[in-house]
Amino acid sequence: MVVFLLLALVAVVLGIIGAAADGLGYLLIIGIVVLVADVAFATVRLSRRARRRPLR
């Protein structure tokens, strides 16, 4: 969970810097890519955890 929150924070900071600073649009794109990868990582991790529970 800590890794997810850290990567989300990094993505937000990169997005803010990329949107605010003139000529640093690539940081906005990198922030978006990091956020998408972070959400995909969290989704895969949660789906693996849900499958391991035994049925009652």
C-alpha cells in the first residue's frame, strides 16, 4: 500500500510541475504514465489477493 501511495504522490507532483512550468509538458506525460502504471499494479495485486480466499 505504501508503494501505491508513493507512486501516486510522485505522479501528482510530476503532473503539477509539468502543467505549471512552461516547456516541461513531458513531465505531465510521465506523471500520467506513472499514475496509469500504478493503478494497473494495484489492480493486479488486489485481484491476486481476492482469488486466494477459500470459498465457504
